[in-house]
Amino acid sequence: MKHDELLTLGHKIRLERMKRNISQEEFAELAGLSRRSISCIECGVSDPRYTTLLQIARTFNMNMAELFSFKL
């Protein structure tokens, strides 16, 4: 993904997590990921794999299309 896409995706994930009032640590545990992974994704410094994004979407109870529904 391009850098601006990574930043936008990270921002979307952070907003979704905060909407649910869940800390990075709690979310990481729910998603089966490390807190550092969540932090890197939210900051846009990590280009997550498909399986990681799928875990995140499932944890939010959404599909991949919903996770990627944002405008650049």
C-alpha cells in the first residue's frame, strides 16, 4: 500500500477502536496480535498482511469492505 493509504487505514482502525473504548493492549489481545503491531498499524508505519487485516476486521465485527471504506 502507499504511505497515505497506510496512514488512512491506521487512522480508521484507531477511530474504530476508540469508538468501542478499547485500549491498544485490549484490542491486541482480542485480535490475537501484539500491542506493538496494533500501534505500528495505527501509526501507518506497518504494511499489514491480509491475514492481520482480516483478524482486525473480525475483531471489529465487520467485513474487509467495511474496514476499507474510506476516502483518500
